[in-house]
Amino acid sequence: MSGGTGRLGKALVAVQVALSLVLLIGAALFLRTLHNLRTVDVGFRRDGILLVNLFPRAGGHQGLNQPVYYHELADKVAALPGVQSVSYSNQALMPREFKESVEPASGTEAPVDAMVAVLAPRFLETLGMRLLAGRDFTWHDDANARRVALVSESLARRLFPSGGAVGQRIRAGMARDRQDLEIIGVVNSASLWIVRSRDPMAVYTPLGQARPGGHPQMVLRTETAPASFAEPLRRTIESMGREYPLRIQTLRDSEDGAFIEERLIGILTSFFGGLALLLACVGLYGLMSYSVNSRTGEMGIRMALGAAPDTVLHLIIREALALVVAGILIGLPVAFAASRLVSGLLFGLSPADPLSMVASVTVLTAVALLAGYLPARRAARTDPMEALRCE
């Protein structure tokens, strides 16, 4: 190549390619992370779930018998056409975790941090969770009955490694009414609050034994699109005269809010990755076009001496490919080092995820070679006699 497209021009294009690769790999990692978060097995069925945040009217909770009221409301909502199951939780699904110290009442095992949540009967059925041992809560588990709890399988294994968690007693947190809870059942471990939680440990206590106050979240499973139940659900809740629905949303919508950070990072890295790829291709196209224009005479001589158009085409593409390969060799180690710095933001894949890297390299190579192919094709169509006359 002539001096104007010498080492500096090649170096700049190779750096652009390397930068593009780094950003493309970053975008691939974060997009795959978002996909993994939305599809990972969380221990319950995500589709068909509607979440309703309840809020009391002025004076609506005055003299309220909480278990009786919520039992009656659940029965009314369950009677709506298309509703399969209704329950409640004092912890809104998906947004965050609040852990407390849990230990056997006997003190035989060290305390562990676990979620402590209040659930109503049929919560397991509504979410599609599995009861592995013992029994579920009923509306008879009220303030007059013995204090009981369900525990996740992971917590049962941790506190009672020899098995037989059902019938054991535990202390959960600092509240006085949770210092002697009898385990009546073991349920599968489910990531109800943080999808990133692996094998989460949790204690569940019945709504009928919860302290008065608070605003539980209603959870219902529907046979058809959950959003279509918003209006009849609102009327049913308000007809009780105690509360109104502060917010009605599907579980998928709630997840989208919980994954806002991952979505934002994925969008930004995709945008800047695409922009860097465009700039690299423009640079490569400009460099190869200048090279072709400055070597018109050389191309004419080659073709006059018998070189086939394909030979000229391959010559230019090889030069473009050399720059792309140089950029990839620079970019891969940089991308690997950068991905390790953000490994804490990834989920379900390693910083050196092969699929993300192979896909990014493939896309970059294909697009960059297309940018190099256009001026190469023009060079292959050069008329030898006209090229020699130009010289």
C-alpha cells in the first residue's frame, strides 16, 4: 500500500476492530445474562401469575379480623371465572430479600441467614411449588393454634443434616412470636425474591399467625391472560369495603422491573458495540477503498499479465482479513480481562463464555469482510487497459 495507508492506517483500523470485539463480547454476555435470568428454573411456575398490592382504605383495618377477612376475600376472588388459585404473601415477589437469623431451637446447629416470609394457605399451589414432606398451611393455623412453619429444602438440609426436619422446632429472627416454631412441612427451594439466589433458604409462617398490620400482596394464578382480570379483580376487592388494589401487574412485568439494571446494561453495551462495529467497518472500507484507488495501475498490470479477477479479489480480501485477524488477536485478551471485572453482574455463564466469544468474533468477521469485499469487488472489475492509461 502507498504511504498514506501505511502502518498508521492499518494500526488504527486494527484498534477499531479490537474495540468493536470487546464491546460486542460485553453485549453478548449481558444479553445472555438477561436471557438466563428470565428462563432459569426458579422453583415455581412464572407464567399466569398476577400480583396485587393491597392498601387499606381510611379506617379500613379498624377492628379487622385479618385471617377471616383475607380468607373471605380469597374465596370471592377465586370464584371469578378463569381464576385457578388465590393466596397471599407479606413479601412482594421479585424485588429484594430481607434475611434473618434462623437456628434450631435446640441450638445443635449454628444459625444461618434465611428469608422469613408470611404466606397464606394455597400459596404453594398458586405458585406451582412442591410440598416435599409434611403438610401445607390451612386457615386453621391461626393465633389460637400452635406456632408452625414451613422451611425450604435447602434450609432443612442445613439445619437438620441427618434428615427428619418435620416436627423439629426452630427460632427465626428476633420476633418473640417466632422463637418456637414447629416445622410442619418442607417445600422445594424457590427463588421467590431474587432470581440470582441459588438454592435459597427460607422459613415461611402462616398468615393466620402473623402480627396485625401490614399490607400483604395477593397472588393469583389464572387460566388465561392475567392482565384481563384487572378490572373484575378491582371491583371484587373494593366491594369488601376494606382495601383497594394499589397496583395490579403480572409477575413478568414485576420481573422486568427487577431486571432493570441488567436490561439497561444490555441496551447500552449493544448500542456502543454496534456503533463501534459500524466505525470499524467504515474505517476498513475507507482504508481498502483508498488502497484500491492508489493501486489501480498495479491491478491493471496484474490483470494484463493474465491475473484472473478472482485473484485480485482474493488479494484485497486477504489484506482486509489480515487487519481483522490482528484486531481480534488484540481484542480477545482485552475482552477476557474486561469480562472478569464485571463477572459479578453475569448470571449462568462464565466471563470467558465460549458461545458469546465465538458469536461476537463471527459477527465481527462477517461484517468486516463485507466492508472489505466491496472495494475488492470493484478492484476485480478493473479494466486493464483503462487502468494502464490512468497510470
